Amino acid sequence: MTKLAQGRRECGSAVESAARDHLVRAGLREVAANANYRIGELDLVMLERDARGGDTLVFVEVR
């Protein structure tokens, strides 16, 4: 791996971590991170509970 690629990967990890922390502080719960599927990868999968007790699954692509 080149230094440029390594730097980009480290930067991407830091940004994903910041996004995760922000969403957790906003009340979401982490379900999965960097989940690989046949057609790609999901950076974050979060769960949000609303005031009525319903759940919303949130898919996050971090850029």
C-alpha cells in the first residue's frame, strides 16, 4: 500500500468514527459498520427509536 493510499484510508476511518460519534450522541444506536455485501459496502448502519417506540433503520454513506 502506498503512503497516499494509507493516508486516505486513515482519513476515511477518522471521518467514519466522527460520523458514528455524532450519530450516537444524537441518540442512534450502531447496528453495523463497514458491512460488505455483493454490490458494495455500507459504512454505517444505525437504529433510531422514535418517541412512539417505532424503529427506523438508517443507512449511512460517509464521504
